[in-house]
Amino acid sequence: MAEKKSSEKKKKIGVLFSTHESLFYDSLLEGIQAYLDDSSFDGEIIYERTPFSVEGQCKKLQEFSNMGLSGLIFTPIDNPEVLEHLVPFYDKKIPIVTLNTDLPKSNRLAFVGSDNYKCGRASGELLNMITAGRCEVAIITGSRDFVGHESRIKGFKDYIKENCPKILIEDVIECKNDDYTAYDMTNRLLLARPTLSALYFTAGGAVGACKALEQMTVPRHIAVVAFDLTAQTKVYLKKGLITAALVQNPVEQGKKAMEVLLKNITDNTVPESDEIKFPVTVILREMV
């Protein structure tokens, strides 16, 4: 038994997020660490964040592949170069769990997150109800290279196309989950499109947009459908600047990702499904 413990201490688990600093990703990590703390795993967790860039993610994956990892949890960028950088993990039989956004073409052990396509459709339905089926909306997404974000766009567009002939989608732009970028983009949109009446955020950036809406010199009502409930988004929900938020459960997602990975590492358990999806909750102003 002593030898086994000594061996376990040498195990390392890599966690790699591609994002700007984000309270949502902090919550994912909180769940990962909580499951580790409650487990008997006596190893090391190596946690890294990179910007939204293929180059940055590939560089960190290359470093991770040479660290002797026992497993990897990460938020993948959907790109052929990223897939190539996963080959050494497969060769070394290192299990991989994708978290919150998927990489279906990879040989990952499992994806843990929301049903992002259904989230997109639900967002379209929400906007339809909020605007009585008539508005001009811009989509502000995190990254077009994240499968999760693209699925939310597709679900939204499909719902609008099928059900809402008088809702017009004006733009799809990226803010890289960055509030400063979203602030600037929102100001530009408000100036360029005087009839714009709604914003749909597939990921981060809603806080920056709300700051821009607060500062409008000529007030106009803009419906905002966004994701996630943090201390910052709660403020804007209470103010009515965020009309509705689709709330994931990042802590539970993080716990489940670590559970799936650790069970595979310790006793080779494979989950019943390679897609483990969590429901979301819609939160309105009167619920915060």
C-alpha cells in the first residue's frame, strides 16, 4: 500500500483554460478542486490559462505533453493545429475531458458541459417572448473557434429562422469574453445601428456591454439575453439592463469533469455516455 501511495503522489493532472480572466472559469476550477479535495487522489494539479489563440493553446499543450500527465481537462479551441497537438496525449494514453466546450473530432474520453445548441434555441425563444417577436438583434460571441459558442449561435439562428420572421439578426461579432472589447463593440453598434433593439451574448462580455448601455447619451431600450450569473451580472440583472440570463452550473460541471477523469485514471472506468450535459436555468430580474 505504501508503494501505491508513493506512486499516486507522482500523478499530475493538467487543467488548461483558454480565456481572459473570468469569474465563470474560476467557478469551473472551484468545482475541479472541490472534487479533488474530497477524493483520495494524492497528486498534483497543474492549472494554466492562455489567451483566445490557437498558438497559445498549442504551445501550452506541447508543454503539458512533456510533463508526464496522467490526465487533462481543457476548454479546446476548434482548430486542426490543436487536434495535432493532442496526438502525443493519445500516443501516451493520457485521457482527456473537454469542459464546457467540446472538440468532437478529438479522441477525448468525454465532454462535460451544457447542451449548447439547445441553449441557443432557448435564447431565441426568450428573445421572441421578450420582444413580442419583433426586433433587430446583434450576436456578440466569445470566439468563433469554440464549438460551444458556435452551437449557441446555430441554435439561436435556427430558432429565429423557424419561428420569428420579424426578428432580424444584424451582426455576429467576437469579443473574446473580454468586457473592455464588448464595451467598445457595443458603443460602435449603437452608433452604427440606430434601430438595433437587442443583444444576444453567447458567453462573456455582457458586463462591458451593460456599462456602454448605462452611458448612452440618448437612452433607448435594448433587450439583453446573456449567459451566467456572477456578482457582476447580478448587478445588471437587478438594474434591468440584462433582461434574462441562462445560468449554467460551472461548479458542478467542474466536479463532474474531474470525477470522470479520476475514475478513468484510477480504475479505467469509462462513462456510460461520452457527452455529459447539464441543464441550465433562466434567471430574470425578480429572481436575484
